[in-house]
Amino acid sequence: MEHFSTPIVHNAPICERYHVMKLGWPPQFAPPLPGQFLTIQPPPGTGALLRRPFAVSDYDPLLSQIEIVYERRGSVTSHLAACRPGESLDILAPLGKAFPEPTGSARPVLLAGGIGMGPMFFLATSLLSRDTNPVLILGARDSTLIPDLPLFERIDTIIATDDGSRGFHGTSIDALHSFEADGNDMNVEYFACGPMPMLQALAVHAEQTSRKCWVSIEQTMGCAVGACMGCVIPVHGGNGYARVCTEGPIFDSQEIAWT
Amino acid sequence: MDLTVKIGDVVVSNPVGVASGTFGYGSEYEQLIDLKSIGALFTKAVTWEPRPGNRIPRIIETTSGLLNSIGLANVGREGFAKEKYPFLSGLACSTFVNVAGNTEDDYARTVEWLDEHAPLTGYELNVSCPNVKEGGLSIGGSARMVEAVTQRVRAVTDKPVIVKLTPNVTDITEIARAAEAAGADALSAMNTLVGMVIDVDTCQSVLPGKTGGLSGPAVLPVGVAIVYRVSRAVSIPVIGIGGIEGPDSALQYLLAGASALQIGTANFVDPTVTDRVLDGIRNFLSQHNLTAVSEIASLLDR
Ligand SMILES: Cc1cc2nc3c(=O)[nH]c(=O)nc-3n(C[C@H](O)[C@H](O)[C@H](O)COP(=O)(O)OP(=O)(O)OC[C@H]3O[C@@H](n4cnc5c(N)ncnc54)[C@H](O)[C@@H]3O)c2cc1C
Ligand SMILES: Cc1cc2nc3c(=O)[nH]c(=O)nc-3n(C[C@H](O)[C@H](O)[C@H](O)COP(=O)(O)O)c2cc1C
Ligand code: FES
């Protein structure tokens, strides 16, 4: 875990409302892993107090850079969208647990819902370099929220939109069912990030089909280092709660007490 | 330059502490700051039995503030002794266990047990947490009950006992005097202010328990005024807490009459805030040709 100030090296929109930002990552620091996140201190003038968490979406050891994909939502993300390369941000990283390695020979199926795409891109890139033949299913409300990325040419990608404006007409879960109905349901393991209803639907499906399923969870954070007990979600076992910032954000979907 | 602060018989190396509930049990911040540079570390509340804490969501940001409803989530006295104590006991800084409970008995038996199984520098009695329906708020709101709890704890330990006051009362000086009379070595002022946030889209309060405790820069002037009044009502040291985020806010407390400080929410924003504050205090002392932190208060309205 490192706390440092680092320059923005690239910052640009990739589709409606979503942006990608690359930041310098000092080469002497341990590299971040897929599933881990960072927090950014709100820059002066945003009127915001608490650091904002973002999943790491890529790490480039050659250029010593990390990347995040973020959605313009409120004060801090709107400010970020207007930042120029050369400006510096105060970063705390890498935080939280990473996605585990896929089990045995299982084919990794990666599901991303909306802005949950960031950590799935990082996981996809890292799995590709170890020829595990992953599949990426990317769901969004409509085509304006789907970027066009070189990554999609290197990995089996299924795009799904709620309104059918691009790719499969339906949710990412509908697309998964259709993909599996085509005979791709043999030996798979799920990795997902997205809205809670999507993750819950996937958890139910994984349980019914007895498959491993790893989900990345979001929760409002205070400290992001395990000290404040503010970011918990209900889980089975323990005292009934787990801290998303340190025990997560990656959880076995069966551990979570879905409501 | 004398940066030390005396709490009971204990000499704390410098006036900058970290507040209960915002710094875990120290190990969480080990990689981010040099824990030796902190004056005193106040642990998350420890209760007799473990507590799971409140329903979610537990925190929400407000204008310049943070509203929390953690609900004293903690591992209990035995979990504390087993899992947290070994790390804390190896630290160079002073370490105070923040103790909470629902009854006078709870406080006394927890302190007595910790004195035997997990002795650290001393105790801070959280009689003020607004999140637990019974106990917390009602004890801290009554001079009679604060006096009784303090007396009971005083009787079971020789270590410094600090009573942490709640601002959610009519006359805080009355409560402060009651704690002093019962043998408290110092007072912490203040805990969080009761607050509420309502989501206008859903017409629901954001926190499941409806209200929570407000902290952060938004509460600074409240804390400074409270320290100003309390430090004039008692002769034991007062530890200023609430909204400190840098040298300026810290110095306001010292000018108002605080002998020491605790920083809470600001640790979340900048884990190095304690270093910045201590540097700021040093600079202020040299600028004003002072030799000790205790002299700062004499500058107010001179
Ligand atoms: C572990 C983790 C990883 C995340 N990864 C990403 C990511 O890769 N890309 C990305 O764009 N966002 C991510 N988020 C969410 C991101 O932190 C919020 O979008 C951001 O804090 C909003 O800040 P803001 O000041 O722009 O908006 P605010 O003004 O704070 O809020 C604007 C809106 O966003 C909502 N919001 C605020 N914080 C969160 C949150 N933590 N989760 C969900 N909604 C929130 C608010 O309810 C509000 O409606 C992640 C959150 C967590 C906890
Ligand atoms: C997340 C959180 C948890 C807290 N937990 C405790 C606690 O367990 N015991 C206690 O006495 N005070 C607790 N507090 C109150 C702080 O110690 C401090 O009094 C308060 O936050 C005001 O200081 P600040 O504005 O610097 O944060 C907590 C505060 C926060 C924000
Ligand atoms: S954000 Fe503080 S414990 Fe997770």
C-alpha cells in the first residue's frame, strides 16, 4: 500500500459519460493486481471530503503506468474529467484483494455491467497473457455506453445492450444464458463487476449450476484501509459483516448474504 | 521546545493523537505513516462482548462532513487482547483503549479485565457514542451517570482515565465537572454531533438507524467553542477533537485551551495529516518564541 502524488499521463473520454485516465506508477512499487483499487484525494475546489475509490483497469510495467475507467457522476469525477495530463493526483494504492486465479481448467467468463468494466478489462488482459481463453460479456443500457477498445479484438467479446442498440438485445445475464445455451456451458468460472442486481442474478445462476463465481462489490468508503468499519456488506459467517475495502472488494458470491 | 503533554502520571510525547474509530488498532495505518510520530493512539471502542455493528449503509458524506453509524462494531475484550493487543503493545506512542458499554458495570469490568489481560497506557471512556440506543447517549448526557461511571472505573485502575464528552447535551461544563470530580485525569472533547440525512428522491433517511454522528471540518467551530468553555470549567487537561484537518484547525483548539488534540476523519483524507499538524505546531511555537505547547493557550485574546 502506497500513498503518493502522481502525474496524469493520459485522460480522455471513451464513450458517453465514461473516461479513461492513465497515471504514473513508480516502478519500485509492487504492481497492482486485477480486482484491486485505488483511492484519489478530492482535488481542491471540488468541495468533496472523502477520497474516491476506483478499480484499476490496467497496469503497464513497461511504461510504469496504471489506468482507471471512470464515470462522470458527481463533483470529483466531473473534476477528473476536466484534468489535463501533467496535473498530479494524490493516490492511495493498491488496495483490497485481487481476483483469484481461475480454478484448474475452467474457462473464465468475465461479466461487466456498466462502469463495472474497469476491473474486468484488467483481469481480461492478465488472463490473455496466460492463454486461458477468457470470454468477456459487456452489458450496458445502450450503445452510447459501450466504448470501442483494441482489447475487444484480442478476446472473445459479447456486447449486450438493454435496448438492443448494439450487440445482443438484453442484459449481460441474458447474454450469458444465450452464450451457455449455445453449448458453452461445460467447465466455466465467473468473474464479475457491475450493479448489485446483476451480481445477485449471477450468484443465483452460479449456485444453481454449482460453478465458482467471484464478484467485485462497491460500498461507500471512509478510510479504505480497514480501520473504520464503514464499508461493510452482509456476509454468511464471521460476525455477519465483511469490510469491502480489505476483505473485498472481491468476494466468493456464495459468501455474500444477498438481500 | 517542549511538545510533551501530561495525562495523569503519563507523559505523552507530543500533543497530536489519532481519534477512536478512525484509526482502527494502529496496524491498518502502519504502512502509511510512521506510528512513532504520533503522540497518542486511541483505539476503536472495545466492549465487553463483540458487536457486529449497525446495518448498512453506515457512512455518508455531507457538506464538509461525514455522518456515520458504525454502531461500535468491534471484536470484544477477548478478541482485542488476542488479535489487537500484541501489535499495540509494541508501539512507541502512548496507546489508550476507548471503552464503551451499556451500563456502569460494563465499563468497570471491561477496564478491570483489560488492565489484567491487555494493559496499555490508559483508557478513554466513550460515554458519548450517539449510535447505541441504550447506554451511550444517555450516560454521557447525565452528569450523575458520568460521575458514577467515572468513579467505578477510577476504582479499578491506576492508569490514566480520560472521559470523552458528547456535545449533544445542554450544558457540557456540568458534565465535565462531574467527570473531574469523580477522578478523571483528562477530558476528550468532543465526540460526534447527532445528524440526519434524508434522500429526497426516495423520501427515506439514508442511514437505517435514521440518525448518525457527524464529524469532519463541518464540526470544527462547535468543537473549538466546547473546548473553550470546558477548559475554563475544569483544571484537568482537555483534549480537543472535531474537524481538525491541518495546522490551522489544530492551533484553534490549542488557543481555545486544549492541552492536546485528536484527529479523526482527516486521517481518511490524508493519512499524513498528523505529521503536517505537528510540523505546524512546531512552526507556530518558533514564530511566537514559545518553548512549550502549554503556552499557546495564553495567546488567546491577549
Ligand atoms: C471498490 C470500488 C471501486 C469502484 N470503481 C469504480 C470505477 O472503476 N469506476 C467508476 O467510475 N466508479 C467506481 N466506483 C464508484 C466511484 O467511487 C464513485 O462513482 C465516485 O466516488 C463518485 O464520486 P463523485 O464525487 O464524482 O460523485 P458524488 O458526488 O460523490 O456522487 C454522485 C453519485 O454517485 C454515487 N456514488 C458515490 N459514491 C459511490 C460509490 N462508492 N459507489 C456507487 N455510487 C456512488 C452517489 O450516490 C451519487 O448518486 C468504485 C467504488 C468502489 C467502492
Ligand atoms: C467512522 C467513525 C467511527 C468512530 N468510532 C468511535 C468510537 O468507537 N468511539 C469513540 O469514542 N468515538 C468514535 N468516533 C468519534 C471520533 O473519535 C471523533 O470524536 C469524531 O469523529 C470527531 O473528530 P473528527 O471530526 O476529527 O473526526 C468515530 C468517528 C468516526 C468518523
Ligand atoms: S472503508 Fe474503512 S473499513 Fe473499509
